Amino acid sequence: MLADIGVEAEADLFDIPEGVGFDGAFGIDSRSEREVRTEVERMLGRNDDMVELLGRGHYDTYVPSLVDHLSQRAEFLTSYTQYQPEVSQGFLQVLFEYQSMLAELTGLGVANCSMYDAATALGETATLADRIRSTTGQRVLVPAHLRSGKRGVLDNYVAGTDLHVETYPMDDGCVDVDALAELAEDDVVLVYAESPTVRGVIEERLDSIAEIADDHDALFALGSDPVSLSVLEEPASVGADVVIGDASVLGLPASYGMGLGMFATREEYVRQVPGRLVGASEDAAERRAYTLTLQTREQHIRQERATSNICTNQAWVALRAAIHAAWLGPSGLVETARDSITRTSRLADAVDELSGIDGPVHERHHIREFVARTERPAADLVDALADRGYAVHGVDDHEIQLCVNDLAEDDLDGFVAAVAEVIEG
């Protein structure tokens, strides 16, 4: 092979700038385990110790110790890579249960066993819509409030296709249905909406959005999460063709970028689902057995039949989500969601009583978080609160966003007092 392309050695295939290439020594002094632990603890100790009221897709959730104890068993940590046929029966069963939970929450017939995060799930939804839509079209419609990182991933996904992404307006935090209806034409392949939105607003007219998509033979995709879905309308009942989102609200604390993408769709699209599906069958002795029923990436099937190159190893995170959901049970999931709603309402009322700040901006129902309007420049308020040990998002010149996550609940009175001190300052 080297001779055919005219080089003498493998090293000739790479052009590594001087000063970057490995010179045979790392330049790192050897240390004992104790010395390394001390150094790492010192380094981590430089982090600010703050109460985080941050959200916008990443939430600090209380994770029961049971999740750690079970998910860290050797049977799960050392089993063969979870996207290969050799994966153990125990892990396959867990993934099957994870899929079943998502199917129940969404009302849709098929859920795959995890994707990287919500953003990649949205990208995969756009390319799925392009494959299955019966007529020609290239437009993907997304809300104006879509988080910039998620929009960036979607743009990367469609860059190699004929698809292009457009935004539609929002009205007081929800979809402007009339404006969406005017934008939607027969060249639309996908309409995407979120409930809750990135601003914590619960969308009120999902059925109308679905009707608009259906009128133009487009797919309707809904972004949500498994905790919210326990109290919101079942997506299938309001016309959703695909449900995506981040399931890391179960099983993971705030991971600052790492997530767990969920993806569910109608059974008629099963052959177009990205990633892999675990199914239940019987072995030669007629015992219940689990298997990777469907794998749709290029490494598993002929390239021309592949639906995606995605193949996550998020299975261990899906395992944790399944354990957490099973630990909560149906009533526990509902209670968790209702707590998020009532805590958010309580904080919004407390903030709104202060002079110089009004919340929430949107006269809608909220879950987990809301946006408040400030008379003082938002950047100044964010910095002043950070000096007092509270981290919040500044989302506009005079808007901040507050998230009431599980672990910040006991600090809310102190936070409200800090806001009052800064405003009266």
C-alpha cells in the first residue's frame, strides 16, 4: 500500500508540525498515588464553590445512591461494548427496559437505546425526516428560542445534505402558531418544537403544531425529557411522530456537556431509526432472550442501507437512567415533575415581589426554570450574584434565567435575599 501511493514509511503519511510531535518523553515527573491525589485535590479546590441556579438543558439532579451501587457492578462496567452483538444478556435486558420506559412515556412504538445527547438526536431526526418524507422538500423549521449549541449541531448535521434550517417566531415563550402556519409550505420536511422550552415554558398548542406539519406532509418532532413527560400530554396523542430530548435528568448529576439522548418514533419508521434497538425473543430452549434486533450504522450493514454513522456507547448512562426511573416508579416520576413545577412557581413569586425585577417574563406555565426581567443590566446582576456565591444565566441585556434544580432547593431563601441585597445595593 505504501509503495502504491509512493511513500517509504507510515510516518510519511502525516505532516506533524515541529514542537507538536512526541519526542519520546512526556516531561512529567513520576509521583506516588498519594502525591497525585493531593495534587488533583489541590487543583479541584480552585473551583468556585457556588450555588448553581443554571439550567437551559443541563440540570443538577439528585441521584439516589442505589444508582451508583448498581450501575458500578462489574457485570455492567466490564461487559463487552454495548453496541456489539456480544453484549451480555443482563445489559441487553436493561436496555430493553430503558426503551420500554420511553415507549410508555411517549406513547410511540419504538425507542432506541440511547444517543449522544438531545442535539445529536435532533440532527438524526432531520435526516430521518428527509429519508422518509414522500415528496420533495428541504426545509427544517425550528423555534427561535432553540439553544444555540443545539442549533449548531443541527446545522452540522444538515451541512452534507440538501436540507436547510429556518426558525419560526415565538409568542410569549410559546410557538407563534399563526406565524408557523404562514411559514409552513409543502417543501417542509420537519417541524420541531419543545415542551418544556429552553426557557422552561410548557408549550400549550402542540396539537395545532402537529396539524400544521401534517397538512404539509412533514414530520412533527417534539423535544422533551422523561421527567416532564410524566405530567405533560402524551406526545403520540397530540400527533408527534418523533420525540427526542435528554434523558440525563434521570441517573446523572449536572455533567456540564455530557448527556443522554433519547429518541422515540412511530413503529412504521423502525427501519429508519438511527443507532440500534434491543428486542426480546426466545433462545433454542424457548427461554426469554434479548438481542440487538436492529443496527443501522455502516459498520453493521451495507453502506447504502445505513441510516446513520452514530453508534453511542451511552448505554451505561441509559442503564443509570433506567435504574433511577425504576427506583422512582410512576408515582415518583410524577412527584418529581410536580416538585419542579411548584418550586419554580414559588421562586418566581418570591423574585417578583422584589423591586427592580419581574418574573416570570412569560405568562405561561413553567417547569424547572423561568426568565425574569431586570431593571439593572443583566450582566451586572449576574456578576454581583456570582460574588455572593450564586450562579445564574444572563440571557439578554435585561433578562436572567433561574433554574430551581433539586440540589439548590435549600438555598432559595438565601438566593432571594442576595438578589434583594444586590438590587437595593
